[in-house]
Amino acid sequence: MLKYVIKRILQLIPILLAASILIFALVRLSPSDPIASMTTGKAVSAETRQSLEEHYHLDKSYPEQYLIWITGALQGNLGESFIHKQTVNSLIAGRLPTTLQLVFMSAILALIIAIPVGVISAVKMNTPLDRTLSVLTLIFVASPVFLTALLLMLFFALKIPLFPVFGTGDGFWDNFKYLFLPSVALSLNMVALISRITRSNMIQELNSNYATTAIAKGVPYRRVVMGHCLKNALIPVITVTSIEFGTMIVGAVLVENVFALGGIGDVLLQGVKAADYPVVQGITLLLVAIFLLINLLVDIIYAAIDPRIRPQ
């Protein structure tokens, strides 16, 4: 097991390296002038411009800029923001907790809703209830996250003021109220996907030989469903959940912007608009690293559950 974990960790290194090169190259394709963003569009002397370029290493070639950035990143230094005039590390440290709390709340909420919905749909297959739930999940999966966020804000914050709209609040319960609508908006796509996969797997398990045999022997149907079929049906859900978790981190950028939560998504969008290279590079690389670590964790869980996937 230890050899398998080490091998998977080593496999992440070239992926992160390739991702860092791609991120660096794509950021440099921006038509915006970072010097103009630093000076808020004001005209500056040639000396001032040269001084800024030297300070942020913009006077060097692209390969040299990349080596300076990636060397600092490997040492835990993601650079200094052009616009905020502080380190990218401090920007992330101050805003990442909000983003992670939003994503974790959304994932937990999605699983709490999706798995029971999938099980009920499978047990009540081809009934009006199953068809109704199927239509709802199709609507959820087809709705863009920003549109869902705007609709939730319109109905549950403006028309029916049950929840606060902007900010994150103070204290645990206040924070929960502020993040509830954003969490719902971010979770609905995941609810739709996980519930459909759970339904499909549950139907397959309920029609399997072992389930049919257990029912024929008089094992209570509820026990067959919850104690045997559900356990096996949830294994593929783990993989989909990990992928969706990474997708939710990206979706959180849009939701944070709609609800003005002030997470790393807000900083990332500001960085893109202002050609703030260090901010865009640092946050994007961090999101890639988080996504890869989640997949690594899922692979380790899989290897612990099913030893057959470990290398011989």
C-alpha cells in the first residue's frame, strides 16, 4: 500500500509541472498591460516603467520569468501581486477559508440530498415520483451555476427575504446563514449528477443475483436496500464526487462573485481583469494542486477498499 501511495504521489509531479507551464503561457497571452494596471492607466515615465518591470522581473525573457516564478512556488513563495501590493500567499491565506467553507458546505449538502433521492428513485423506479425526481435533476444539471445563484438570490433574498445576500457574516450561525444560498446554488449540479448515478447503480444492484437471493430467503427489503445494495452502489459515487468537488472549486469563483463573498474567486477575477500575473498564476496553480490531491485521496481510498487495483 505504501509503495502504491508513493507511486501516485510521484505521478503528480510531472502533471503539476506541465500545468504550471500551461498556466504561465496562457496568462502571458492576455492583451492587457500589467504596467498600465499597476499605474491605473496613468502615463508614467520610461524610468518608472523600467523600474516596475525590473522589480517584477517583467524585463526578462519568458523562460527566465517562468524559472523565477516556479522556483519561488516550490519554496512556498507565489510572488507579489501587481495590484494589491502584497504577497499572493497572504491574499490566498485571507480568502481561501471562505472558498473552502463554501465548497465543503455545498458538497455535504449535495450528498445529503442526492444519495437519498437516488435511492428513492431506484426503489420507486418508473413511478410518478421517479419521473418527477428525474425531471428535477435534469433541470438542475442543465442550469448554469451563475443563473441558479441569481434565481435563488431573487426569490429567497429579495422576493422572500429569508436569507442575507452579500458577505459572510460574523460567527458560526451567522456565517452559515450567509453561505446557505451560495451553497445551494453551487450544489444543485452535483445533486443532479450524483442522484442519477446513485439511481442507476442502485437499480443494477437491486436486480443482481445476490439481492434477488436475499429477498427470496426472507431478508427484509429495507435491509437488502440499505445494508447491501447501497454499500456497493456508492463505490462509483466516490469517484464522481471527487471530480465534482474539483468542479465545484471552479464554480465557486462564479458564486462568490454573485454573492460578493470575498473568496479567492473574487481575487482571481480581479487578477484576470487587471493582468495581475502572480495572482492568476498562484491561485490557478493552487486550484490545480487541490484538484490533484483530492483525486489522489480518492485513489488511496479505492486502494484501501479494493486491493485489486494496487500494483502487483
